[in-house]
Amino acid sequence: LIVCNVLVGDSIDVSGVATSSEEDDVTPILVPYTTQITLKFVVNIRVTKSAVPPSTITYSDVPECLSSRKDGVYKVNFKTFNFRNASDPMVDVVMKAGTLYDGACIKRKEFKDKRAPYLHQPPKNNIRTLEIVVCHDIWKKYEKSRKDLLKSGSGVEEIYAYHATAPANVHSIVKNNLDWKRQPVHGRAHGHGCYFSEYPEFSLKYNQKCMFIFKLILMPGRYKRYNPNSQGFCEQIIMWDDTLFKPVYVLYF
């Protein structure tokens, strides 16, 4: 219940307040009065993450050009993006995504040579669209886990890994992260958990249209590795603590 004492000739701006209809788009409304009255009405006040300025939040591994943004995905068209603009801090962010996917990595060449017969990899440099993920709730949990490990004296081992999915699942993953308790589409050959791979080709065999790049903290006792090569790169990494991984990019092919 909100009670407003309004003087003669005053107006009330109630923009940004949602009524009980809970509509997403709220149009600013000016309510004029010619006499002094007491206005009483019931409203539902929506408090979102953007209520706190993102610029007040700092992360150890997130560039300022992203940490100051509101939650959501920021789409980049690889064909039209200006990679030559060195003054744009987003250039480094976008280039990193492309390098993580189709850089000339020894681990990827080794994997392709061994498993090419049953993989259907998209042509190199065939990223159609990139989405950069911003989710402060997920970032905060990840950051806390990272700091707790450092305080305990343990080293922090972080890697990038891949998780392919249907485009229809992107919104939920960006907002809530992966849910290891959810019923899997492709089964769980090695038990419960969220499945990642250090080989993008391996992930892409589950979906050819869309793939996430995640950042993982490999905390001892909180993950499993399957089929590592001589350098430690794994076909599958299984994790069940969503404070130890976060989505960074979404690639569309």
C-alpha cells in the first residue's frame, strides 16, 4: 500500500512501477490533481538486478566493458563486426570467442585426427552469430567460489570447455546456469552432473546449431574427467556444483 499526499497542482510520476497486471512494458503516467488529496493504491514493485548499478560490482576475470552491463546476451554478427577498431574494448572479447573455437590448437588437431570418422564438424570459421553472456547472479557465485579457494590456500585451476545444446535452451541457461538435476536429453553415461568437453567437436555431435563456451573451476573432488589425453585434455568433464562453472559465450553455426 502506498500513500501519497499531493498538493494542489502537483502530479505524480508512477513510471517504473508495475500494477497488479504485471505487464512487462510500463508506460510513464502523470496523474494531475486540482485539490489536495490522499492517493491510496496497491502496487507490485519489481526489484531487478539492474536496480543496483552494475558498475559497482567488480570481478577478477570480467572486463569492465562487460561488468558494467545489465544481465542478458549481447549479440555480435561475425560478418559485420569491426575487428579493426582497436579503441573498442569489445574487440578483444569477441576475438577471444573466435580463438577459443577455431584457433589452431594442438589438442583439437589430435582429437580430429582420431575421431574424424564419426564427427560432423562445421567448416572452420563458420560461426554465424556470437552471443556474449552477462549474468551477475551467476558471476557472483563463481567469483565467491574462486575467492574461497584462494583464501584456503588452494590453487585455482580454470579452463574453458564446451557444451552444445538446442537454441531453445539458451535463455534458461543464460538466466539460471546449467541444472545437473534436470532430466538429460542425451542420457548420462557417467552418472549425474553437467557434461562439458574440452573438444568443441565432441560437443557439436550432440547439436550442430548452438554451443556454449563455459569457464570452469576444477576444484579437487568436485568433478570427474573421462578419456584424458597425455596433456590432460578430456573428452568429457562432469561437474555437479553450479558455483564452479559459468556460461561465457554462445556460438551459433
